[in-house]
Amino acid sequence: MIKAFINKIKPIYTSSNHVVMFYLLGIISIFLNCEILKASPLIKQPTHNYNNCIKILKNKISMKNVVKVCEILNYQENFQDFAYNIFYTVLLSYALIREVIYKSYFNIKYWILAHLSAVIFALIGELDILKFSIDSKTKLTFIHCIVIFIPLLIISILILRQLYYSKLKLMLICKVSCLYLIIYILLRTITNNIFIHLHHSFICGLLSLCFTDFTSSYEKYAHAIFMGIVVQGLNFFSLSEILIFNISDKASPAIYSLSIIYSIYLGICLLLIIIKRKACKKNTVIEPDDIYREDLEPDDLEISLLPNDDITLYRRL
């Protein structure tokens, strides 16, 4: 019976699954490494504001709610946050590597560099000169501009190199950009006062999509650096790292507004269906073994939650 069960699940446990599984295990290792660093004396915890928050609110609302509110306002982590942050980090990391990982092998150098980039970025973030934000309200000093300009110049040169050699996955980046554009348009419909904050995890997540030719050591190690910083940001600040557009507190949309939004959504879906039927080729089938062909662009594939080459195997069960 046990042997029959093993034979049943063996087709699922393919080499492509191994790659994704071990990559995500490496991501968890970086996360736990950051958690240890965060708990060490090397990282200063902003407990002063947290304690003041407790003192101010403890006589206003119940203590249970006081602790919860003050933890959120001051990025104080409890055990539940720790557990769910691992889940969020794995899920977002999977989203970033899903369409670019193929059957790539990531050696120990990749993971050492990814761990080091997370640790180093966290440590230099403790320097007073680097304690500033890139957003629509911050007034940057000359020193801050220099600090931003140097890495920006280096990254711009690297991106131009990727463009020159046609290695930039523009369609992949456009997919992410379109999602944020939709969020911006929705927020813009109710207010002009949108606060924009560029979090380092978000920026490095986009940059990681620019270096996806893992046959090149240069691109592989650049990807390691960016992914390490992505995980560090998610570990320290959780999902707030992906919130780029922020507005003041507004009530959720009324049924009239939701009806308009849903009508527009259905109209766009109908338009896309018409375009697909009129413009796209019919009877085009991508074989499972073709998913990892060198001449097949991942941008030509649909995004799915399950790896495309394993769907056929699941259907056999």
C-alpha cells in the first residue's frame, strides 16, 4: 500500500519541482537569518515610541486593543506576525521567480551572496545618514541625493546593458506595473492626495526581474543580491513593503461605485476576449517539455498557480 502510494506521487516529484522547492527553502533561510539579526543587539528596536503609545492609549481603549494598535503603528512583531511573515515572504518570492526560474541550479555562492546582501543592507540601514525615505513628502538633503545618485547610476548602467543585449523581460515587468497602475487609478478616482513611498523591497523585486539569465554568473549573482534585500525588507516591515500608494482613511466603496467598477471590469474582460479571438492564433499548444526551452520566452506563457509542466501529471492522479 505504501509502495503504491509512493509510485502514485512520484510523477509529481519532478526535477522542476525540486528547483522551486529548494529555492523557497533558501528564501526561508534568509528570512530566519534576518530574524536572528533583528533580535540581536546589532539592530536597535524603536521601543520608545511603542511605550509612549501604550501610555497614551491604555486609558482610552481596552488593553488588548492598545497592544495591537501600538504594535502596528511601531512595527513591533509578535509571534503570529513572525509566522505569517514567513508565509508572505515565500508567496511573494514565488511570484517573483515563478516565470524565470526554469530548471536553473543555484549554487552555494548564490545563497551566500543572498544572505550577505540581506544582512549588510539591514546593518547599513542603522546608519543615521541612511535613515530617510524616498517618497512624495520627504525633502532630501544634498547628502541624501548623493547617496541615492551613486547606486542609481550603477543600476542604470546595468539596466542599459541588459537592454543592449536584449535580456530585459519587459513584458514580465509590465505585468507588475499594470497591477500597480490599476491600484493607482482606483485610488485616483476618490482623491488627488496620494502619498507615494518607494520601499526598497518593491524596488529590488522589480530589479530582480531584470537579471534572469541564470546561465550568466553576473546576472545570477545580481539576482541574489536583489532577492536578499527583498527578503530583508519583508522580514523587517512585512507587507507594508509592497504598499506603494497610500491615501488617508476613506470608507470602502458604496454599492453604486462598486457597480460602476464591476461594469468597467466586465467591459475590459469582454474587449480582451474579443481581441483574443480575433487576433490570437488558434490551436496553439505548448507541450509540457517546451516550458523550459531556451527559445521560448516565459512572457508568452499564461501565469498559473501550478507549474505548467506539472498540470498534466496532476490530472493523472
